Amino acid sequence: MLGVKDETAPQYIKDTEAYEGFMYQLERAYKVFDENGDVKHSAPLGTSFTIPSLKDLVFDNVSTYEEMTATTYYKSSQVDTSIGSMSFKLSYIGNYLIYVSFADVAGNSIDTDKFISVNDDG
């Protein structure tokens, strides 16, 4: 926003309902379900994994969610990297630690040690 001095980084919001909704969507992003809604298995290797929207869990005092830039950090037993996207390919069997940092239009970034763990059994 023009003329607004912004020195405050975006923040994750502690909202139980929004968090539970996100976790529900996250589980559906990396698991395969049968016709009864039971888990058949985790997404197979090579699957493109997209982290569900964090719109209800991230707030900035100036920038909208759509204006913020996301950097996804993910780590498994065989990879430790970051990308400027909310999608990546499941390339290794095992657990993935995922952390999404947001920067607002002024360049202020979230600095936190909160991680989301995703288990991919292959």
C-alpha cells in the first residue's frame, strides 16, 4: 500500500478451527482414500504435492494473503531445500517436514520454528 510504513512481519494466527480445517485439507492432499473414505495409502512417489491454502492462518497488517510471497521449506531424510511455491514433487519415501514462510510487500518475513509434519509411506 502506497504511503504506509510497514515494519511488521506477517504472523500465523492461533485459531483452532482454522488449523483443524487446514489439517483436514492437508491430509487429503497427501493420502489416497477409497470409496468409503478410508485411507488406502499415502500419495505415491512422483506425485505433485500442493500445500493447501493457509489464508485463514496467516495475517499481515498491510498486505493481503494474495499479495504475500510464500517460500516453502521442506525436508526429508534425503532432501533439505526451499522453493518459491506451495507445490513440490514427493521424490523420497519417508517423513517430510514442511514450513511455509510468508513475506509481505514490504519484505518483512515470518520468523518461526513451527513445522508441519507430513508422513509419506510411498
